[in-house]
Amino acid sequence: MTLVEFLVKTATIVAVFGLTLVIAMYSTWAERKVAGFIQDRSGPNRAGWGGLLQPLADAGKMFFKEDFIPALANKWLFIAGPSLAMLTALLASAVIPFGSTFRIAGHEVPLQGVESNIGILYVFGVVALGVYGIMVGGWASNNKFSLLGAIRAASQNISYEVAMGLSLIAILMMSSSLSLGEIVAQQHGMNWNIFYQPLGFIIFITCSFAECNRVPFDLPECETELVGGYHTEYGSMKLGFYLFAEYINMFISSAIISVLYFGGYNYPGMDFVYEQLVKSLGTEVGHNVATLIGTAVFFGKALFFVFFYMWVRWTIPRFRYDQLMNLGWKKLIPLAIFNIIITGAAVLFLKPVITAWLN
Amino acid sequence: MQLTNRSKQVSNKQMTLAERAYLPAIATGLAITIKHFFAKKVTIQYPEVKRYLGPVFRGRHILKRDADGRERCTACGLCAVACPAEAISMVAAERVKGEENLYREEKYAAVYEVNMLRCIFCGLCEEACPKQAVYLRHDEFVPVFTERDQVIWGKDLLVEDMNNRYTREAWTKEEARALDAKRASGEVTNVVPRAIP
């Protein structure tokens, strides 16, 4: 790896990292704004225009609060909890393809932190590690409500990861690749996976709601039963990190959904736009502008799903714990397996017939 | 015995497949919330926009002058007697020759003070006043004060300014009710009962 290559990779990673943080920051603002709008209020609108400085004010407040560690808590694990939550949340953004490539002086620079041929496995591994942040924090608090919340979160995440993985297998069978860049490239134009995998998409999005501990699956922080759940004992910026990690997870899973099912940076008519841009602006600038348009489309899709998370939050009440487990184990997993069988049959028998018919 | 017709018959019938799948119900719910997302917001941006509180709202006090600009108060002390919070105090003085254009009665309040920390804005002073001199304004609150010497309001703050006279469209509860009836029957009044800037 040459120095230039290293620097380019570092710059991409830092850009992706910063972008993720900014989007997560403004998700907190958007969450409150959406909550307000859905409840016929106007939401925060005092700090800056439309309340845009609200995240800064919140962060400032969080930073200046007392950084409290309970006397009987395990001090190191108590600090490790939110750090792990932040770490695992941020790691996943490295493999997401935000756009195709930038062409700088004849070199192609992919708009992706790491082009890994096991991208989706990496995302899964990192997301599975996310349980540790919650579990460690809940256990270290030395508080039964925190521990109960943490156990709930852990068992919920583990249960829904199974269905999530199974729903993904159908996608992998179609793409026959684990690389996220490859999966996106195959959905060129309007050839999005959502049209082939509607059932898989519903299972996947339900599971990602559960993975992010969002309503209707926010049992780990169910106030009526568990005070504050796993972050009952947390205050100051450590609590801020937990909440922030949730928003980062939300953005990451929205990005993954748009990559896997909604074609990432692909949009209908992209070839025509590309040709026109290359014709009028030259191969280098035209290519870069086309890439930027694709990236904007990608962010549009990802942010729509962030909005969808919030929209659902103010629509559906919380599930009961047994309902959650029933849905996960008795409904979603069999449905996901059924989906795999259907997809397998279609790939084996239907696809050759259709390809032959089209030719 | 049936008290209302809002009661719903409870049944334990099996849910249909569509109901058990949750998704149609969730879609209905999402449609309802997105409708509210685009609906007009009910919030009134308070310090910039103030809601019209009605003609008989009891805000800060005012000592009225009559049509010729003379103070109406005769320092009889009935308001101070009526005040349950003992917020009002006054010092009476006799009008001398040449002050007829300042005070309507032969006796007037040289000092008239309201303690705004004691006042409970009950309006009993208004009702007790035989000269229609003291009123609680319907359009202004007592502003926030942060210093002790801002608590007791003297005549400098209370007496009406002739260049900016205080009026309202109903002075008594009976008039306010008549006004409400007028509005209900669709007659146009000079004040629209909603948020005013």
C-alpha cells in the first residue's frame, strides 16, 4: 500500500466518520422535530433557525453535567459500556458504499471506506458486538433494573439477529456476493432488490427496528417497568453516548436498508444522466458530478428511512415482552426460512425460464 | 341499564389473517400520523404572539382617568378593604384650588401602591370601587421583575396614560356575556377572539 493510497483511505474514513456523527447529531434534532410535527406541535425552534442549534445546546448541557459513577458500580466496565456502544456503532459505517467512484487525475477513488469482499458479514459482526455495550453497561451499574434492561436488550438483539440473518440469505443467494459494493452495483438503474424481496424487506426492517432498540421494540428502556433500562445509572456524556449510539445505529441500519433493498446510489435513468454529464462536462468532471448525484440519491434514501424510524416511533405502541419473543421466534424466523426456499426455487427454476424467454 | 350509546360490545372472535399480520393496521396508523405531520400546528409562539384572553381577563392594574383626564380615584379605601391579600395601600389628600383638572373628587389618592407579590388578581378591588377607578387590564400582564424595588407599583405605573387610553369591548361580566352571544349569532365585533400579535 503506497502512501498516497493510505492517505486517500484515511481521508475517506475520516469523512465517513464525520458525516455519520453529524447525521446522528441532527437525527436527535429531527427526532424532536418529527415528534412535534406528528403531535401537531412545532418542535424545538428557539435555538437557531428552526432549532438547528439544538443538538449543540444538548451536547453542551450533557458535557457540563456531573460525570457521576455510582459507588458500588464496577468503575472500568461502567466507563467501557458507553464507549463500546459508540465504538461498535461507528465501526459499521466503514464498509457502506456511499457512491460509485471519484475520478481524480485518472485514478478511481471509491466512495467507500473499505471495499471488503465480506462487507455484509463485517456489518453483521459489528452489529452483534453492539450487544456488549448495553450488556456491559447494564451489568456494571450494579442495579437490578439496569441489569434487567440489559438482559432484555441482549436477548432481543440475539433473537432478532437470527431472523435478520436469514432474511439476508435470500439477498445473498440472488447476488451471490457478500460485498456491499457488488450488491449495490448489481441493482443498477431501477433493478432494486425490493421488487424481488418484498417479504425479506419487511422481515429485515422489522429486525433492524429491534436491533436498534427502537419503538415498537424499545423494551430495554421501558420506563414503566424498568425505570430507565440499561442506562438508569448513567448521566452526563456517558448517557449522551448511549443515546447517540442509538442514533448512529439508526442511520447505519437505514443506510444498510437502502444499500441492500433500494439500490443505494442507483436511480432510474442514471445511465442517461451519466451520458449527458460526460458529454457536456468531460469524462472526469462529468463522472464526478454523476457520482455526486448518486451519493445525494443514496443519502435521500437513507434519510428517508431515518424519518421512517421516527414516523413509526410516534405511531405504534410498545410490544409486550412475550409478544416480542413470539414475533421474533415463531413468526419472523419461519417466514424468513420460507422466503429462502421461495427465493431458492425462483433462482433455480424461474430465472432460467425468464432469461430464456427474454432472449 | 344503558346510560350512553357509546359502549362497545365485547367479543372474543378470532382475528382474521389481515388483523394478525399487523401490517394493514400499522399502515393505517402511519397514514394517520403522516396526516398530522402535515396538519396546521396548534402552537401559539407565546412571547411573540399572545392569545386573546377575553374581555374580562384580570391582568395588571390600572387607575382610570375620566373623559377630561382627571383621576377618578377618591381614596375611599374600599379596594384596600376588599383586597383579601392586603396588597393595596394608599394615602389620601385633599384637593386644593387649581387642581380641579387633575382630580375629579375633592379627595384624592396622593399615594396609591399595589404590592404585586401579594396581589392574587382576584378582581375584588375592581368590584369594590364605587368610582370605577381601579381595573385589572385584560390585555397586559404584570411583567417579570427581578429586583425588590420593582415589586411595589406606585401611581407612576398605575395611572392611565391619556395618550394611550385603556379600553375594552366589555367592562362587566354581563357585557362580556352579551358580547359572546353576539359573536355566537354571527354579528361582527371589533375584536376577533384568537391569537393577536
